[in-house]
Amino acid sequence: MPTTRLQPGTARQPARPQPVPNWCTLSRKDEVEIRQNGQTIATGRIDLLAFDGSMLWIHRDQGKGRALFLHSDGVTVCRRTPQATRSES
């Protein structure tokens, strides 16, 4: 596996969560951020996802329980990469 060398004095930036407009491309166990009006309102792991991508349940981080989000609510779901997830832990 090739390695990338950083220039002296530069730091590797954590990967930013990527927006997922089509919720059908998400899967159970994906780590996500839920955003509304540019603000993160919830983070966690997908527990249940409707086949048609119309809704999803997440187990929220830090033991905050489950939450339901509807695509029609106008929220943005962003998939967190494994690197972003690990750096926040």
C-alpha cells in the first residue's frame, strides 16, 4: 500500500463527512451526521433504513438514544468516514 508523505509543517486534515442526497445509498451501520440549516443536530450510527430511502433511524452517539429522521424533513445526512469517526472518539 503506497504511503503519502506530508510536507514538513503540514498536518493531515481529518476527512470531512460527505453529504448523501440519495439515502438509498446508505446502509446499516454507516456513521452519519444529521444537519439542518447548516448545523449538526445529531450524530450516530444508522440502525434502520427504509428501502425507498424515505426515513432512517439512528442510534445517537454518547448514549443519547434513537432518533427518527424523514427525508421529507429537509435534513442533510452526511456519511462520516472511518478516519473522521476515530478522530472524534
